Amino acid sequence: MARFWAKFIDEKCIPTVVKAAWTIQNEEREKAIQEATEALQFIENELKRYNHKFFGGDTIGLVDIAASFIAYWLPLLEEAADLTLLTVDKFPNLHKWSQEFTNHPVVKDNLPPRNGLLGFYKARYAALK
């Protein structure tokens, strides 16, 4: 199951989120946001189904690592591209998981600096306009 969800995240979630973030035209962007929301909903439902701290239980596993994009990179893209996908109201379990994951000492100590990445993404998004 872990390999299935890791592949789902890599092949379905990440591409739709990236498309939603980098699409400029309103009609296309709305469609991309809808696709990304649907993909994230599958992940939300999986977390809700098991009601664990992480996807595999109480420790970080393969799916958590695959989903690290959602926890750390997605909020950066949302801020840079003026996009809202991962809200507490829509995705309470995924939001809670992302906080747990990014605040885990092993993860937190190894993430790249947020400000530099945010500046990079803002400049890249501004260049698209």
C-alpha cells in the first residue's frame, strides 16, 4: 500500500499541484485547482481512514517522505503564486499531518531555508506574468 500511495503522490498529486501553481490563465487555473483539490482529497481521505500521526502510524515512513512536497513545498508555492489549496477547513487531516511532519526534529533540521526558496518561487512566478 505504501508504494501505491507514494506513486499516487508522485504521479497524480505533485503534477496537478504544480500545474495549479504555475498556470496563469484564469480558466485553465481554475481547472488545475480543481484537479489538484481532487488529488489532495484522496490523500486526506487516506489519512482520515487510519487516523494516525503519520501515514504509516507513529513514525515517518515511505509515504510521508513521498508526501513531503505537500507538507513543505506546497505552502511555499501557494504563497508565491497567490494560491490556496491546503486549507484547514478542506483538509484538516492533511494540514495536521503537514505540521507534524515539518516539525519533526529529523525533518526540520534538514529542510532548506524557507526564505530563500520563497524568494526564488516568487521571482519565478513574477516572470510568468
